[in-house]
Amino acid sequence: MGDRKAAFVAVVGRPSAGKSTLVNALCGEKVAIVSPVPQTTRNAIRGIVNRAEGQLVFVDTPGRHLSERKLNRKLAGVAGRVQAEADLVLYVLDAARLPGAEEEAVAARLKGGESRTVAAINKIDSNTADRKAAEEFLREKLPGLEQNRCFPVSALRNEGTEPLIECLFALAGPGDPFYPEEYYTDQDPAFRIAEIIREKAINRLRQELPHSLYVEVADTELRENGAKLWVRAFIVTERESQKGMIVGKGGRMIKAIREEALADLKRIFDWKIELDLRVKVSRDWRHNDAVLRRLIDR
């Protein structure tokens, strides 16, 4: 391997800063699901970039939300562990929103670790973007962060990302790749399927119950001599009264979720996909430690 480099890069920031969109742009593939709903990301999602210089493993984390609810505490714990264990940190700021208490909380956790931190000032394509305000925030809150490690980017348009990757490779230490070079993520198929379905459900139902649902892949089976993957999955919600919203009048809502999920899954996998999608209730699951461990501690 010679002088090749390798590093794990924790991607941190407040909710809706565009972390998942940026990880997808950096990896050139759909690694993390994306939604306008804050805290869509619930797990440490790994996206892998392979270059001649070596390998960077980006670990997308849940946005840091100031809340004492059990689910939010679990998500904050995921982000904290990833940040502590990573070789480098990519701090994503939303230039379209003024910094607030959540942004200050993220920066406070990074202070003192500026030597391994790179900042991406995201959403510079937005009409409300204020790059200067973001830069001033960084100078004030992270005085040890060198200015040449702050990059204006548009994750949505994949603009400004190349200098960012080059900087991260420059900071990475020598090492062999963590994953085979053909990998762009290490997620297993069942997890990816569940996340794609959840993305479509959240985007369809974001005004009603985005955080009240999760997706459980109950069974998978390869059929037709391995050419087709049959999947049975459940959208799980907290109340019987919420089932009707997910199913929709005449089953139209769940049909739309299923069709949109299938369109993405067919692009991701080489198999033909057959999806049996249903709805069930797990009462107050966001307060159930066993369910939260299963969903988040992956």
C-alpha cells in the first residue's frame, strides 16, 4: 500500500444542516436517506470514498438536538461516540440559518479538537445563505480552526466538495483501506431497504407523524434462482389512529410509499425487488428501551 492514507471521518452538525446530503455527494451514491424533517438520521451511517490517495470512511451522525426526550438522548449518544472514536471530524454548518443554541452546543463539543476538524459551510446556493456570518461564528467559537480548513459548499449541487475531500486526505494518516475498494457503504440490504422505505414515508407524512414511525424488515427471500429479492416490511407507528394516515384512503398512501421505495431500491440493487409493505402498531415505541436499542445501537 505504500503511502496510501485511511481515516474515519465523523460528520457532525445540528439537525437539517445537510449532513446526509453532503455524505451522498462526497460518496457519489445514495448512502444516507434525506428529508426536510430534522433528525431523519438515527444511526451512524457509513459512506466510503476510494481514491488513489487512499480511503475515507464518512460516518453520518444524527443532528444534535437540545432535548431530554429518550429518543433524542439516544441519538445524541450516537453522535458523541462517533465523534470521539473518529480520526477526523467534518463539521457541517447551515449557512442559510443563523447560529443558535444548537449550533453553539455542537461547536462547544468540537472546541479543543480543532487540529482534527474541517468545516463545511453548506447551502451557499440558498437565497438566505450568509457565509460571512458562518465564518465569523467559526472564528469566535473555534479559534483553533485554521481558515484554510473552512470550505463553502453546496451539498445539494455537489459544489465545492473536491477541495474539501483533498483537505481531509491531506490530514488523514497512513494506513490500509478499511473496506474493499468496490464498497461505497457497509450497510446490509435489510437496513438499506428499511431506511429507503422510512425516507419515503417521512417525506409523504412529514406534516403528520415523521418521528412516530420506524420500518422493520420482517423477512427476505431470494427467489427465481437468485434473480428476485422478496421483502416483507412493516411501517411501525405508535397509535392505532395513525395507521389510517399511513394506509390512506383506499390504500393510496401506502401504495405511493411502496412505489417510491421500489423505484429507489431498483436503482440500488441488482435484484428485481418484490415488496410486501404493511402497517402495524408498537405502542409508545419511542419510550421502549428495547426497541430503541434495536433501532439505534447498530
